[in-house]
Amino acid sequence: MSRVERGRGAGRAMWGGGRRRVAVGVSAAGALALAAACAGGPPAGESVLRTLAATVSVSPSGDAGGAGEDGRIPDGVTLSPLDDRAAAVRNLDPALLAALREAAGAAKAQGIEMSVTSGWRGTGYQQRLLDRAVVTYGSLEQARRFVNTPEKSAHVSGKAVDVGPTSADYWLIQHGAAYGLCQVYGNEIWHFELRTTPGGTCPAMLPDAAG
Ligand SMILES: [Zn+2]
């Protein structure tokens, strides 16, 4: 039974209407989370996300801003590549994490602050992202352009990291190969993997995660 159907009960129209509005809100937040989690989406949505990310700060101590042990990073929260408290960072492939930290240091020296918006993900979390993308994009085929299956996702194996903000993405696109870091998908400027030797040349990009 859908929320709308539940809301049709006599005397519950007001409550039902409220629930519908809440549901819309959750859906929008879900879309933002997908954008954060390497799910792409329209430029306008990404713009909103970037704004949100810029206005929410990570808790300076304790739980790494609420980042979960399944690799989930709450909406609008970004993590330092140095933050070992978060499973999303801590469980990255050691070679990728070392390259990312080296690149982040070089970027910082040039005034560019680099954050991790998504890193390692547990299989359950990756499946939830895919499920949400299917709802957002209407089919598994379309969703797969933005979110991989747990079996195929480089995030699940710890070999992919999503970086923000946009200034850091462009810095890494320009300088990442010096550290072996390459943009992999044409539709995801934030997604990087170790795809070449340091100082080498990045391979040609795939159009999207399904490509
Ligand atoms: Zn990614």
C-alpha cells in the first residue's frame, strides 16, 4: 500500500496530505543523496547539492559527522581524506587512499580544499543506492548509468572515491594523473580511481557507469 493510499482513509485527508508532502521531501533528499553518491542527476540538482554541502559542516569530533560503518555519508556531509574515523575513508584501498591524500596535500598547497563525498561502500548500502536510483530514474537500465550493482561497483571494493567540491574535481581532473588518479566516467566529474601509474596517462573515459 502506498502512502497516498493510506492517506485516503475517511477523516485522515489532512494527515494524508501532510504525509504526501513529507514523502515529496524525502524523495528530493534522496535525489540529492544520489547526486552525492556518484549518481549524477541534472546540473541543477548538483548545484543544490554543492550549496548544501557548503553550508553543512562536519562534526569536529566523535562520529565523523554521523558517517556509518556501511560507508554511508549523510546528505551534505563531506569528509577529509585524512579522516580515518569514517569507514567510507578508512576502508578505501590503501593505494588509492595514499594517492588521494598525496593529491589532497598538493591541492591544498594551491588553495584547493579536497573532500570525500563518497568512498568505500558496503554491499547493502550500494544496493540501497541502486534501489533508490531505480525509483528516481524509472528503470534499472537508466539507474545503472549512474549507480553500479554491488557486484560491479568500484566503491564496494574500495577502489573508487568521489571528491568534492567542484573546484577540487577540476583540480584532480587536471592534476590527478600525476598521482595515478583518473576520472573514469564522462558523466561523473567527481568519481576517481587509480587507473594509471603516477605520472602516466589516464585511459579514455567511459560515457557512464553502464558503458
Ligand atoms: Zn563514484
